[in-house]
Amino acid sequence: MAIRSPQSEDGDRAAPPAVFEFFAGGGLAGIGLGQGGFATAFANDIDAAKAASFRANHPRVAFHHGDVWNLSAADLPDLAPAVCWASSPCQDLSLAGARGGLKARRSGAFWGFWKLVEELDAAGRAPPIVVLENVTGLLSSQGGADFAAVCDIMARAGYRVGALEMDASAWLPQSRPRLFVVGMKGVAGPEAAAPVAPFHSPRLIAAQAALPDHTRAAWAWWRLPAPSRRNHDLETLLEPDDRCDWLDEADVRALLAMTSPLHRARLDAALASGERRVAAAFRRVRIEDGAKVQRLEVRLDGLAGCLRTPAGGSSRQYVLVADQGRIRARRMTGREAARLMGLDDAYALPKSESAALKLMGDAVAVPVVRALGEHLLAPALAGALQEAAA
């Protein structure tokens, strides 16, 4: 396996380490990795709308629209990628979903990705780094069996494997915890001797402890520096009030009627403060006294709730503003959702608001991926280059 050097012999910048990005959606993982010094050389997704968005924003990247199961190593660029990245479907792993696990149709697409990793290995092009990004529900799906299966298959292929639970709220005003399972072979990333907060959560520690002995023998507690304190909140990413379409008063009353007494009390307190207060809210079905009740859940902590698609168990989010003695409400826009994922306004969104929101709800936050690339993946590859030069 040859890892590309960051500089060529004549001193010019050589091509950055190559990434094969699977289940790429609109390419946000690739954007984050690109900011960390990598370059996507190939991407794929089965969804036609996501494929169109990827091509619109990454016209120079080789892209395959179709099922990952129908790909072979021969369909991929003829090079040894530094990273194979998989943001495989999460619907069957999500706490809001049916929890069918990796044996289910959608989330089971991970095995189609792993088939390609094995084919690359057989062709002498095994990636030194593989990354699986998914919801934290992977830790408990099928009683922990899915997480164990992913770690085991990586370990059996010779990878040192570890995981990090990273919440986008450390970088962005959105609560969005995600799990990153990282395997390394032939390279060595920064490690800690034991779990370290904030990226090794109690539930991750418990899941690791439940792994079989042979899998835990290949385990690494990957080490990342704690991020700097986030210096912006939800309101900084929102459109100006005068550019927004606000709900009429009757619709606002109907919306607020869905709040629980606790959440309504918080809104009333915000209104009584006399200060302008901005909240994010979304509708969720809750079980109360044995019956399903639709509730509006409100956040006044400067964060949006986790962006999801309707298939992920949540509705489109609302923006509530308590100011001048009244509460106004409107729906969050696709552009605002994109900003909450770390994208600037140059990113081309689908024309349909619903399509834009779906694209963002299924994506991975850009600055989270950048941090992973800069502080874990790039140092591992740099160490291998230094060893080769010596």
C-alpha cells in the first residue's frame, strides 16, 4: 500500500490523501475531510435526489448512483485510498426507528460496503483507515450485537478498532450525537491509555466492555483534543425576521397547545423576561397515561434539536421567538438547516424545502468530520509517511 506524501520530490504540493465516500448523500463528510487535508476521489449513493445534490456540489468527483451491493472494486478508481468512509443508513438503528439492526434492509447496507473493503484488500489496495459513521443507537441495537459485529469484522481484517461519540453541539448550535467507528491498519493514530471524556461516553465504555475478548484485544481508545468552546448559538444562524414567513396567530395558538405544562412554563417565563428569546421546537409523539399524544418539545438553550427526516421519527423543526409581549412561530428553512450542519450559503440546496431538509437530516455535521480528520486520521497517515521516509 502506498500512502501519498503531502509533498512531491520537487517540492510542489502532491495530491492529498484520497477518500472513497460511500452513502455520501450530499457529500458533507467529504467536505469536512477536505477541510482536514483529504480529497474525495469517489463517492456513491442510492438515492436519486441525494445523487443530484452531490453532483451539483462536487462536479469533479467520480460518482456512482446506485446500490452499494452492485459495486465491485473494479468500479472504483484504480488507486489505494487512504480512507474508506461509510455513513451507512441509520433508520434500523435509530432510537426513533424500528430497531431492525444491521440485519434489516436499510442499515444492513453496511455489509455491502464491507464487501468492497475486502475486495480492495484482495487487490492489494486495502485502505489503511476505515470509518463507519452512524447514530449512537448502534451501541445498543440488537442488544449490542450490531456494534460487536462491526468491531469484530474490522478486527478480524487486521484493523485496530475504536470508536468515538461526538456531538455536533461542541461545534454547532445543534444537538446531534453520532458514533464514529474507526479502524486502522498499518498506521497508528493517537491513543489514550483509557477512556477520556467527552468522546468516550459511559454508554460507549459499556459497549466496549461487552465486546468479546478477541475483539477487545484489538481495541484502541482513540484520542482527540477537546474542542474549543462554541462561540455562537442558534439565533446567529437564522434568517432575519423580516425575510421569514411567520405562521398566523391561530396556527401559533394550535402549535403552542401541543406543549407540555413544563415546556409552556418555560416559554411563559421567556416571554415574561421582557428580553427577546429564540427557541427551536419540534413535534414528537409521546406516550402519556398509555395514550399517544403529540407534543411540541421546545429548547431555549441556544441549540436546535437533532435535525431528522420524517422517516427518522421527527417533524420539521420550528423557530419560536418570544418578544414584545407575544410568541411568533415559523418553520425552519432548508438553508438554516444547512447552516446547522456547518455549511456556508454557497452550498447548492435542492429547490424543494422538503428535499433540502431531508438531505440535511440524513447528513453528518461538517466540523465534526473536520475535527476527526485533522486530529486523528491525518496524524495517523503522517506518522506512516515519516516512517517510510526514515
